[in-house]
Amino acid sequence: MSDIILETQNLSRHFGALMAVDDVTLQFERSLVYAVLGPNGAGKTTLINLLSGEILPSGGSIRFKDQDITNLPANAISQLGIGRSFQKTNIFPNFTCFENCRLAAQSRMKGSFSFFKPALSYRQINQQAERALEMCGLSMRCHTLAQAMSYGEQRQLEIGMMLATGPELLLLDEPLAGMGADESLKVIELLRRLAKEHTLILIEHDMDAVFAVADRLAVMVNGRLLETGTVAEVRASKAVQEAYLGAEEEH
């Protein structure tokens, strides 16, 4: 089995005259945590949207486990084992934590909304939902309505819903956005636990969190890949330092 779980080759996406992602070639190894960094407008979220199938590329290719997924829609990519979270919570507020995760698990089964599913299938769905809640640290909140939880817990629940689909690769778009210090610490610890069994690709502006969990960094500027490497290598990069210093001087 190849160590490369996901790779892009000359990946590009333009919106009119704006080249949001410009000729990006990357490889992501299994069981590592990758952070995609860069100033606002660098193309980070567009890259995640391309990898998850939310938008289609203008050029280049994407391969997951050596399968070409370049033009597949988001639901097909999810079925293959790629989970995605968003900058804003994407949960059902009037459902309990368990019901949210159960719906997520059920959505990945063929004929998931058939009225004549075998009882065994429902037990499997329930077990997936229970395991997802345990993994995201919300087992004790399984019967709590999502709308009654704190913002940080809602972000944990969104990750739990993603886990209920059984992904191998997790795409996380600013998982700590809007959180206080205590909630951030909980999610950082959650990411560390998930990294033991999953490959993670995350966008995050909290540099302390990035340095605490990431194995590899990829820095983007103006849609292009500026630098990749270990945390130490990227932090020592003159190109990265100049790009960020330049960005700071413009403000």
C-alpha cells in the first residue's frame, strides 16, 4: 500500500480573472497531520473545497488512494472516505447529538433512507453514531439537543458527524474559529486523538494550535504553493518569513 493517501497535480481553480488556486502540486502521506497556512485570500479554503468536491477544478488532477477523483461530486468523494468540516457549524440544532451522528452514519449507507432496512443495519448505524460520539468526547451529551450546547461543543459535534461517516481522511476548515481558550484546548486534544487513526488536513489561524498538532505545513500565497515541509523547515524558511512580513507591512 502506498504511503500517499491523497495527491494533487498542477491543481488550479479560477473565478473569472482571479486565480484562487494556481498550479498546486501536493502529496499527503497517511497518518500525518497537515496544516495549510497563508494570509487571507491565499486560496486555502478554495483548496479544501476542491479536495472535498464542493467545487470542481479548472485544471489539474486529484487522486485519493490512487483513484482519480478530480471531477467527482462531494457526496461521491465522501462515500470514498473523505470527511469535511466547514468554517461555520453544519449541524441540525433541533436534533440531539446522537440523532445528528446517526443521520450522518445513515447517509453513507446504500439505500440509506429505505423504509425496509434490516434491523442489523440499524444496529450498525447506531453503533457508528455511538462510537463517533465517544471519539469526539460527547458520549455524556448524547441526548442533549445540539442547540443547547456551547459553540465549542457544537464544533466537536460537527467533527463527530464527520467521524460517523467512517472517513480515512479529514478536511478541517478552521476547527478552532470563534472558540475561547478552554474550548480550543479541548479541540486540540481531540485533533491529537484523531491523528492516531486518520490523516488530517486542516486550515487554522491559531499558530500555537498548528504547531501543537501538525506534522507537515504547506504555505500558500496568492493561490500558489510557496513552501512545504516540517514545522521546523517552514518556520525557518526565508521565503515564508518574507511573505508574511510583506503581508504585515501592507496593513
